[in-house]
Amino acid sequence: MEPTLDSTTSMDEMMRKWPATVRVAIRHQLLCVGCPIGSFHTIADAAREHGLDEARLRREFEAAIMSADKGRRAKLAC
């Protein structure tokens, strides 16, 4: 499954759809996990609020999604 993280994807939506992204958020000490504003904040908003590079953060989220998807497909193949 190709991740579709566009400019309108909220942090909450992303973490619910792809739980593997929660690890990335925690690693960067983002306060978005469980935050009521998470349903309004996009990746760009979170990066700006926490002083992170948006492009790098987006790549890390996408890598987590892809890695989880590969693991899921490998389990199904067994």
C-alpha cells in the first residue's frame, strides 16, 4: 500500500490509519499522540510547532508505513 500523506492529512488520521507512525512521532517527542489538536494539525503543522524539518519527518512517516506494510505482506505469505 503506497502511503498517501498529502498536505491535508491530519496527524490523528495518519496515526489511526497507520499505527506504525506513532513510533516516529514518539521518537521525535511530538505531543500529537493523544492530543486533541492532532485531528486538526497536519504533518507540516507538527513539524513547524516542534522545529523539525517537514520533508524529513514526512519521509520517516512514509518509511514506517512502508515497513509495516512489508511486514504485514510477509506474514500473509507464510
